[in-house]
Amino acid sequence: MHPVLKIVIQRLFLGLLTLLVVSIVIFIAVNSLPGDFAQAILGQSATPEAVAAIRKDLGLDQPAITRYFTWLGDMVTGNLGISFAQANFASFVGTSAESGSGPVTVLQQIAPRFQNTMFLAGVTAVIAVPLSLLLGILAALFRNSVFDKVANVGALSAVSSPEFFLAYVLILFLAVLNPVLPSLSNIYSDMGFGERLLRTLLPALTLTLMVTAQMMRMTRAAIINLLASPYIEMARLKGLSPMRVIVKHALPNALAPIINVIALNLAYLITGVVVVEVVFVYPGIGQLFVDSVKIRDIPVVQACCLIFAGAYILLNLMADVLSIISNPRLRHPK
Amino acid sequence: MSGLMWIVAALVVIAALSWVFRFAGQAVTGNRPYFRDMSYGVAFGFVLGAAILIWVVYTFIKARFILDETAAAPYFFFIFAVEGLIVAGIAAWLFRAAGRLVGTGGTRKLFRSMPLTASFGILVIIIYAILSIFAQVIAPYGQEEVFAAANTLPGTDPMHPLGTDNIGRDLLSRLIYGAQNTVGIAFVTTCLAFLLGGSLGFLAATLGGWLDQLVSRAVDVLMAIPSLIFALLLMTIASAWAGNQGWLLTVYMIVIIAVIDSTRVFRLARAVGINIVVMDYIEAAKLRGEGLGYLIFREILPNAYAPLLAEFGLRFCFVFLTIASLSFLGVGIQPPLADWGTMVRDLAQFINFAAFSPLTAALPLMAAGAIALLTVSVNFVVDWMLQKSSGLKE
């Protein structure tokens, strides 16, 4: 078997194992809640009989290990349960006979929002990755110039500000003082692509500001690290233009750390998306998560948590694998 | 779309001007190598930079001195940003100049090689420290003091220069107390994270074996969950445990964030510690029969000082931002404690008044900006420290 394939399979296996352990951590955390689900659904004034019935119904009388595996099985098959808020509502109006399929499941709640979040992350990546590569190459080309210093200070400031500060500054200048973009991103499923893109632009710009800095600095550092090598010297002595030296000769060898940092920053988007979605009232999974945290809607919280953790692990894994693949020494072993 | 047209037109003019600029440079300097070898992109960059600078100066002078007050209202934030940048630059320069003249030989030497960004950062950190320690003396009123006049707008009541919030608390006082609460809590959390992560990391590095394996694998798992998400999950559970006691929830939050962030500290402390443990002087100390405590505190810690200090600055920023984000989302520091994250959330809707009452719209930005200013400053200082200790010249 090819050694790279072997390493990749190894990493995939490790990632799956991590996800499994993470699911155990989430399960333990959720089960350390005072009282239990039955009490939480029925409220304080429930009779002991009703609590016992619901406990039996939800399988809460089983030992923890059995419950964990049942829960894990449900998660893997996409049965994420029913949110407390929805369950209460459904029991309020009787069984939701008109829809015919029972109360809205967590999966039905999450699926459209997950798509929206992916759309936002995608738009951000499409803007941020080329922009940061371009800025990084320019900063490396004109290193120690005014442009480099301004870009460096700007990047450092952007990356260390809280997301909501950048978001409100952008709202102030691009939505309130100069109304070019909408400040609220209310998105519907039957919206055209252009309209949807326009309303996603402001949150995407905020996230771009957050992630560009690190990618840009990494690109610059990776290229500058290589500039002292003999083969770059050779290219310079041949009389190539500085831009050509960097793009054709330095960049391909600097790709491994750059790809790595890009994947890590996309993983960072997963966390950053939560605050930004709340600021712009963007109907994504982050907003659902925060709302559920506030009302302690456990099934939604744990499902969102697992999805975020899964995406995070996947992107970290991708960073790992891509940096292995982009390393020619590993690709062509002796 | 006329705005877009203007931008395109401006770019075309700049493109033409940059060609003229290069040609003029070549003609005037008698084809000096600098202009002779200048690529078109560089010329374009120069002209673009000059155009932006001219536009900023022109708009600033127009808004600041020529327009009357109502017409200049939309430019309030622009003027503030430009003046703030100038004042910050001058203050940082003066502070650095003062640092070069006063103090011991060591600190003077430090200030001599300091970039302006770093001296600005140190200045801001000192101001925040003073504000947070003496908040009780500086703030005009208490943070929970409620006045009869609720919802006064900033600038209307001389008693409350920044106005009052929806239940009548003085916003200026709450902003100042925010320095004490938000920064103080973040500082305590970071210290706790360092105590936990640092001691475990050094222990793992010194002892090795099963302890190292156990803690390292546990840390791997905790780091696989994005920290803000994990914090939110644990806060859900903590809020169920704390019930209605706000202070208890704040204590839980400190512990939760300290544990989550201690994993990152552990990684660094262990990595640094392992490099030190293999040194000869550690071997010598072990042969002398020194105990574990001596090894960690007298031999490893002094040698791990520089990277740990830089990490402390960065970690403080992360903790501070996490706490601010949690408070902004409504699950962090609980009222009645004044806190910047909560203030941003409560005052956010005022931003829509920017066109006619800039000072009101500035309220949420003041709280958010207070957070940003501190984290940016700490980052400036840490960046300078890292650059200095790594000996990088570029």
C-alpha cells in the first residue's frame, strides 16, 4: 500500500475515534444535569407516576451505558430526537394531526439551518482565501515597506478584536451611514441566489476580517522563510522578476503550511459563526444553538454540539491530510 | 449603482496617473535605477496610497472645519477614527520618549528598541489596569445605582454625560466598572488556567510515564471540541445547576473557561518542559537528589519564563474574548454586574441612530471598542515580545 494512503487511513481512523470520545464527553456532560429529562419536560408540578412513565418511555430507567449506545445509534442514523420546545408545543395543541408526522424533529429543525451556515461559511471562504493569499504574497514581495507594516498592524488588530465589534463597525459604515448592504440577514428558503448572496455579504465580510489575518501572516512568513534558500538565490541571479520568483519558485514549496493554516481557519469559522449569526440574526445553526442554550433545550444543544465538533474534527483532519499530501518528501518516499 | 461607477472611474484615473507618475519619476531623476526598474504595480500602489491619503485628509478637513454641525453628523465616526489614530500615535510616541529618559538602565534599553505599536499597547494596558483597580474612585456613581431619569440620551443631562440605560443606571459608571468586572474576571480565569495547565504540563514533562499519557490524551479530547461551543454546552448545564443565583453562574463560568483554556496552556508547558528536562543541569540537579518541587520551581520554571509570559498575554486575550462573547450571547457574566459584553448586547439597537445622533450610536461601539482596544494592545505587546525573543529581523 502507498505510504501516504496508509497515513491518511490512519488519520481517518484517529478522527473517528476522537469523534467517538467527544460524543462520550457530550453524553456525560448532558447527563450531569440536575434532575432528568422527564422532570425537565414535565416541569416541577409533575406527578411521580407521569415522571416514571416518561422515564420508561425515553428509556431513562436503563443503565447509563445502555442509554449511551442507544443514543449513539440514534445519532448515527440521524434520529436526533425532538426538541423540548417543540415537544411542549405539540403536547399543547394535542398531537399535531394536521401535519400528520408528529412534532418537528431536531433533524428537521437543523437541516435547513445547517445549509444556511454552510452557505455563509462557503461565501466567506471564497472571499477570504484568495484575498489572504494575495495580501500575503504582496506583503512578502514588499516586505518591510509601508504597505507591509500597515497590513501587519491591520491584520493583528482585526484578528484580536471581538467578532461583534467588527460586525457593528461594518453595520455602522456599510448599512447605517452608507446604506449599501442590508444589516439584517433574514433569509428564506425560496429566495433567489443573488438576493441571498447580498444578504449574506455583511456577515461573510465580518468573518473574512476575522480569518484573513492569520492566513495572510502565515503566507508571508512561509514565503519569507524560503527566500534565503540557494535555489531562490539562483532564480534571482537568472534575472527573474521578484513577483515571478515568489509565485513560481517560492510559493509551491510554501504551500504545505499555508494549506494547513487555511484548513485550521475554516475550522475556526465554525466557532466564529455563532456570534456573527446572532449579530446579524442570520438563520443558521449557530443561532439555533445559542437560543437552545438559553432555554436549556437539551436535545437541540447536544445535536448542535455534535455537529460543530464533527465539522471541527473533520476540518482539522483535512488540514492534517492535506499537509501530508502537499509534502513531496512524504509523497515520494525513497 | 452610481457608487460603483465612481469607484471604477477613480480606479481608471489612478491607473493612468500611476503611469504618469512613473514616467515623471524617470524624467525628473534622470532615470535613476529606483524609477527605471519600478514595476507598474508598485507605481499603482504608490498612487493609490496617495489618493486614499488625500481623500482622508480632504474629508477630514471638510467635515471637521467647513461643514456645520448637522451636516457633519454622518462624519462623526470618521472624524473620531482619524483623531483617535493621531492622538494614539502621539501618546505612544511620548510614552516611548518618556520611557527612554526615565527608569533603570534595563527598561531604558527596552524602550529604545520598541516599535510604536508596542509602546501604545503597554500604555493602554497601564491605563486599563489603573481604571480597573480604582474603578470605585473614578466612576461618578455605583454600578447598581438606579436614578429616576431612565433612558436619557447621551449629552442631554450634565449629571450623566453618557446618559442612563433603560432602568436608569449611569452608563459612564457602568462602562468604568466594566473594566473592573470584565477585565478582572478574565484575569482571574487566565491565572487559574495557568495554575492548572502549567503545573500539570510541568508535572507531565518531569514525571513522564502513565501520568503524561493520561493527561495528554484527555487534553487531546478536550481540544477536539471547539472551545466556544464546548463552553456554551457546559454553561447550559451550569445554568441548570446554578438556578437563579447569578454570582454562582459567574463562578461556574470562570471554572469552565479556565479548564477549557488550561488544555492549551498544558500543551505549551509540556512542550517547553520536555525540552528543558533533557538538559544537563536538570540531570545534575537530579543527581544532587533535589525533590520534584525544586526541579519544577527552581530549574524548569525560570527557563520557561519567556514563552509562558507570551502565552499568558495571548491566553488572556482568548479568555477575555470568550467571556465577552458569552456575555454578549447572554450566558456569561450575569447582571447586576456591569460588563462590556452584556452592554453591547443591550445597547446594540442604538446603532441605527447613527445618522442623526452619533453619540447615541457610539454607545454600543464604546463597550465593544473597549474590549477590542485591550485585546489589540495585548496582542501588539505579545507580537513585539515574540519577535524580540525569536530574534527575527523580518
